[in-house]
Amino acid sequence: YGSSVAPTYINEVSPRNLRGAFGGSFQLGVVLSLFFSQGISLNSVLGSENAWHYALGLPIVFSVLQVILLLFVPETPKYLLIKRNDLPGAEKG
């Protein structure tokens, strides 16, 4: 769900001349996150028998942070125009 909603939101709120760069940065973030998680799960880092539960619980921290930051995300111009009928806010966005 997040892999389809996040790029759509990024494309709606980014300036027209930077949409491709911002859309590509989302995919780059996904790939770097996968690379980071593979590094975390190495046996010498957090993949041992004594520390595997830390590696399993680490995404919870990022999920809670993401939910908190979601409160500060601006609404898209399309949402403001269609749902809220706020033409000045949509033009400003």
C-alpha cells in the first residue's frame, strides 16, 4: 500500500520540474533501506542468536516515527480542490 501511495503523494506535492527526481529518490530510499536491513541482519551485527530480536524490533521504531511525522504532512492540491472545495489553498499548493 505504501509503495503505491507514497510515490503518488510525492508526485502531487512536488514542483513540476522536480517530479522525476523526487519520484526516483523514493525508489532509491527503498533500495537503500533494503540494503541497510540486509546489513543489520548479518550474523556479526544483529543476526546472532542473542540479538536477533533487536533486528526484528527495529522496524517498529521507524513505523512509529513515520506515523508521528504523518501528522505534519501537507494536503495535496488535488485533495484540497476536490474534497475540501478550497480553490485558493489548491492554487497555493
